[in-house]
Amino acid sequence: MTDAAAVAVLGTGPLAGRLRNRIMHSPLPIEIVDKASPGDVTVHEVSAPPGSYLGVATADRPGEVFLDDDAALDYVVALVEHFATSGATSVTVRRSLENEWRSVGSGRLRHKRLRRFRPDDYTWIGVPAIDDDVFDGEAVLRTDDDEIVARVRIAGALDPLDGRYHWAGTAFGDEVRRWKDDRTTTVSVSVGGNGAVDGRLAEITPSGAVRLVGVGEPPYPLEDLAV
């Protein structure tokens, strides 16, 4: 699984077992390893250091996640899956958010925030894009039995760790949101006269749009770059 993101799950208890099972059944290419290497994420089946955000992550330990109760399992799975699709080489919670959490965090607020993973709460550490260009325009999105035209805003970067191009952005419009609400995940995306490529509808953004991600050739043309 050389093209898969790697996650080390450290622990022998039932929570670590359930997390491994969820990762193994994920449609995303995620490899479970016994020991993390640079570019991997580590999930510890232990309590997080005091003051950590949601009891899950601390900015003092980038690339590490903590899982010690069932309430955080879905959240940690979503974090791992986002890491796998983002092209990041590490991840850390935003320190300003963690500092705020230490002041206002409570059990009730933790339960509420754990119900929806927010990628913007984290810094996704990776590599700079090949250039600063961002595609912003109309694209055709297709499923097995439906097709829509939607505005998308996408950029990407070549990851030197896996040698693949990772692209991500946002798809806008009520129809895209309807697909996501109906649990549509896999789509094909085409721009102009270019061939369709596979993409994935990830999470709903705070603005109500839908995050669109993919690995490999993007739907927009790349100049002087083989992917």
C-alpha cells in the first residue's frame, strides 16, 4: 500500500481495536502501521495531556492524536480520513484554538464539538503548491445516475513523500449540498474539454459548501507537470 496514508494506532484496548476496524473498512487508502514514520499520524489509546483540545490533540505534539473514550471515536476517524485525503505530511491543532479551549472548554461543549469534525480547527502541514494558481470556475460533477454543473475552487500540490498530486477545494451550490446530505461520496469531475477524474465529496464546510478532494491528475490542466 505504498500510495496509502499511514496511521500508527498505539494501544491494545477495545477503543484501539474499534479504530483499526473502522480504518480498515474505510474506502480511503489508509495503511495501519505499528510505528509512525515522518509523514504519518499516530493515534494513542491514552488520555491526552491536560488542556488538550477536546481531549484529542495538542499543538505541543504535532502529528499525534489521543483517543480514550467512545465519544471521540467518530471524530478521530474523520480526522484520520481527512489527513488521508488532504496531502498533508502532519497535522496540529491551532494553538489559538487550544488556548481558547483551556478557558471555555466543558463536557457539554466537548460533546457538541465532537459531533462534527472541523478541518479548519487544524493546521494541515504539507508542501507548498507547485504554483499559486487556483482554478475557480464551472465543472461537471457526475455520479452513477446524476449529473450537475457547479462552481468549484480547487488547488493542489505534489507530495514528495508519495510522489502523487493531491488536489482539494470547494464545490458550491444547493445540488452539491443535496448530494452530500444524501451521503453521496464518490463523484467524477471534469472541467472544459478535459477528461473526467475521480473525486470525493468530503465534509460540509462552515459556509455550507462541500469540500472536494482527490489524488492524482486533477480536473483542471497542469502545465509542464506529470502526475
